[in-house]
Amino acid sequence: MSDTDFSRMLTGYTLTTAEILYRLPDHPSLLQTYLWQDYDLHPKFPKLKSFLDFWEANLDGKLYKVSVNHRHLVSPAELKLVGNEFKLH
């Protein structure tokens, strides 16, 4: 995890995973799964909405169902700031 990911989590971003079911363009009766994962803001999910808008505008597979899960990786109760640091050698 990079420092930018950690700082984004402190500002309210959560790890968001979306399971996207879509119809195959050549065989519309078959469904395919795509997993999308990124840090996004709950509850509006602007990055996920932007990705889905791009999908509908540019890709041939029609969306069937999108399931979204998110997890706060760092919460205020889990974060404890340390006042001092001691180094030996």
C-alpha cells in the first residue's frame, strides 16, 4: 500500500469492489463476470459511476447486474497517533 492510498483512506475513501455481470455481445443469453476494485467514496461512488458510464458508452457488452461492496480499512478507533519515536542504533 502506498502513502497516497493511506492518506486517501484517512479522508474517507474506502476499498470498493464491484462485481459486474454483463451480456456477451456475440451471445446475449450468456453472462460474463468482471471484477472492478479501487478506492472510492461511499455512498455515492463517483469513480465506479464514471467507470460504468464509460462502459455503457464504449463497450458492446450490456450491463446486467452490478453488486457493490466496500470496506473501511482504517477507522478513527483503529488509528492511534504516537507522540514519540525512539531509535536504537
